[in-house]
Amino acid sequence: MRTDWNRQATTVVVILTLGLTIMGCTDAGKSQDPASSTPTVSVTDPPTTPAPRQSAYDDAAKTVTTVMTEYFDTKRSSDEWFAALEPHLSMEAQYLYEDANIKNIPDGNVTGTPQLVTDDATGLRYFVDTSIGQFTVILVLEGDSGGPYVVDEIQSPGSGKYD
């Protein structure tokens, strides 16, 4: 019974606080010139990405460039090749690329800046131009606590998955 009374009292306080806040924000009872309170927004202003999100995109693009550069550097041992990629790969990608036959990787190099294509609940997808065509690179957040973006998948041109 005491808990019900506390819950009802808390609800009343929240409603009153919300009502007073709304009244305070609207300047109830004061007349204003509508033109003076309307913000002006130019339709030519580009949408802005919040700074922390843009920073994550920039870091992810750097990771894509690093991974693709290391991916094409097959003039070393398989162990050295994987060691260069490993810090930038998800656990699943590490498993997939650990025993890759790097002799099957075509000669190539990155020729363009990675372009963000999608940002959704599953991660980020970038297109990156290379000397042998456009690759697709999928990134996911590292760990459960939302660490940096790491590469989860590299798709070669013409693979059909993201063309």
C-alpha cells in the first residue's frame, strides 16, 4: 500500500515538473512577433554529421585504407601478411584470413579514398577504388562495449555480393 502511494506521488511530481517546464519554455501569456522567434535555415546548408560520429567515420576510412594496403602487400610471408592485417580485423575475419593463400590475391593497390555507402545496425560499408576495381569493405564495432570499427569482410570486384 505504501509503495502505491509513493508511485502515485512520484507520478504527480513528474507531471507537475513537466507542465511547469513546458510553460516556462513557451513563455505563456507573453505576445511575441512570430517573425522574430522563427529561426532562419538556408536550404543550401548541407546536413552536418555530429563530430563524434564523423570522427568514427574518419577512423573507419583510415582502417579501410590500411587494411586494403596491407591486403595487397603479398610480397612477404603469409605470417607477416596476416600479422599486419590482424589488429584491424574482427575475430571472424581473423579466423577467415589467418590461413589465406596470399598467392591467390591479385596484384593491386588503393587508388581512391574510401567512400561510406551505408551505416546501419550491422556496421559500416565502404567502397574503395583500387587498380583492379572497386572493393567493398564491411566494418563492425569491435567487442560488446563499442570499441573501434574493425574489418569484418573484404569483397573483391565482381564477387556479386555488393555489386
